[in-house]
Amino acid sequence: MQPDIIAIGEPMFELSAEEEGSLSEVRRFVAGWGGDTSNFSIAASRAGARVGYLTRLGDDAFGDSFINLWQREGIDVSRIVKDPEAFTAAYFISRKGKQHHFTYLRKGSAASRMTPEFLPRDFIASARLLHISGISQAISVSACDTIAAAITLARAAGRLVSYDPNFRPQLWSLDRAREVIHKTCRQADLIFPSLDEARLLTGLASPDEIARFYLGLGPKVVVVKLGAEGALLATTDDLCTFPPNKVNAIDMSGAGDTFDGAFVARYLAGWPLDACVRFANAAAAITTTGLGCVTPVPRIADIEALMARQPR
């Protein structure tokens, strides 16, 4: 069945420390999966959407584990390409208390070798929405060109585009990121900046100012993710802040990606915007109660149960 959502990006195999300490001190790691658009895809699928994923994987065990993961999650992997000359990216997480430290093995990854010619035009044109991220644009020049080409294909077919800037200073300079990200925001219908990255990109401090700035670039919907403070929904009609859900948060990894996926799934299901934000807020909150980017991502029943316990 044709997916409603197509996401493109770089999946990363995750090795998370079971004990506290520096990377050189830890002896045991738990295997898992990460990568922002992969996390998004799993969250959207668990929230009821039909999702397809596009990337290049290494012809290796890490790549195989992602294929198996996505197939278990009901995600269409029919157009994913294996690259025998590159590797699937990976990262390590070490922690001390609630402080997380990330070590990446990604330079030259198979995903970073994506080019516009790799894109399946029919797959993108037949979906209802394309989801992309700033990380996918930052990993290489050719990957950035691939994302631009995918947007062009989606736009030519009259499809929606959702975008998470996900600015990572270690991947590219602020000036370059600002140029590419804000150009992309002008081409997107839904955007999901986090407050901290938006402050860096815009030079503004207030969530309201940031929301109005991004609305001025042209998206229909802007959701500024405020972390522990909830979320701010902005449209040309109104700005509205939604409080956070009260949970015992232990790991923020992937929470923003889960928010995006849950929101988009309900948006395509025809829910009102305020209901989409409440649903996404609850989904992201649940994700923080477990370790890793994938295992704690909730399904619809768990999200609705948390929503029912929260004051309106």
C-alpha cells in the first residue's frame, strides 16, 4: 500500500552505555537505533500513519538491523538502496546523571552518499507528505542537494512538506545552516523548530518572536518545541502555548522526533491543530520515560491514556 508519508535521512545504529562513565570507561552497551528521520518514521507509524523511508545503507549488519526494524514497524523499505562501498552510520552514548555525551561514526556514511539521482520520483509524488530534516542536509553537500531535489519533486506533485531544522553546530557552520534552513522553511508547510536551535538561527529570544519570524517565511503551521515547557503552536490566525505533560523524564533522546511524527500522523488524519499538538506533546513526553530513541516511542493507546490524565 502506498505510504502517506515519505521521510528521507540518515539512520544511525545506537550503542548506549548501560552504566555511567566516560566512553573509555564503559564496558557494556545496549544496541538500538537512532537518526532523526528514522525516529520520526517509527513515531508516525506507531501513531497510525502509513510511512515509507528513503536512505542509503551500508551493506552491513547495522544496515540489515534497520531493515528488520522498519519492517517490524510496518514501514515501507522497498526503495532503500544498499551501498556496498560505504557503511551504515553509528554513534555511542555515554552518560553521567542526566548528562549525555555522543560520539559519532558517520563521516562518509552510505546516507551521506545520497544524490538526487537516487530519488524514486513516483514514490515521493504518490505520497501525501514529505518529511525532511536539517541533519539530512548537513551530513554532506550531495545529501543537501538530494533533499532539495526531493522538495522539488514533492512540490511539483502538489504534496505537503514538513521540516525539522534540527540544527547541529558540529555538522555545519551557523551561517551556512541559517542560509539552507531558512530557505527550506520557505518551501515547507509544517515546521518544527526547537526553542534552543531557533534562538541560535534567528538571534531572537522569545518563543512568540521566533514563531512569528518563521511564520513570516511562509509555512502554514509552525510548532516551536519548548522542551520541558511544552510547545507553542503558531498560525497566521493565532499563537497558543500548550503545557507539558507531567512524567518522570530520564532520557530526552528522540523526543523531538517523536513529537514531529505524532503530530504529522494526526494532522494527516484530519485532526484539529490543537488536538495534534496535545497528542504530540503526550507522545514526546512518554518517549522521555525510557532509554533510547525507539523502544520508548509510544503507540496510540498509551498516548491517549496519558492525555486523559492531564488537565486541559
